[in-house]
Amino acid sequence: MEELNKQMVAQIDLMENAVYRVIDGQIKKVTTPGIGFGKQIITWQNGKPQHCEISFTEK
């Protein structure tokens, strides 16, 4: 059986600070934490990112 090689290309703005996740060929921008200090936790299951937890704190 012949294996097909597909190449998918996405353009992103490298001047923007952001985090992206790719799931099954679809790229999604992870929501940024609000104001102040924040963190993003990505939970993986079966080799794929499944959930994003976003939290932040204010000083």
C-alpha cells in the first residue's frame, strides 16, 4: 500500500506573542491569560493536547 505524504502549511504572525496547539491538522491559538501574571496548562491524552487550563493573578 502506498503511503500518501500530505503537507499542510499554516501562517502565523511571528511578531505576536502567542501559544498554539495543533490537533489532527487543525491549529488553534490558546487563549492568553487576562491581566497580571498567568499560566496555561495543556493536558495531553493519547498523544494529543485535549484541554487547556488558563489562570491569572493580579498584583
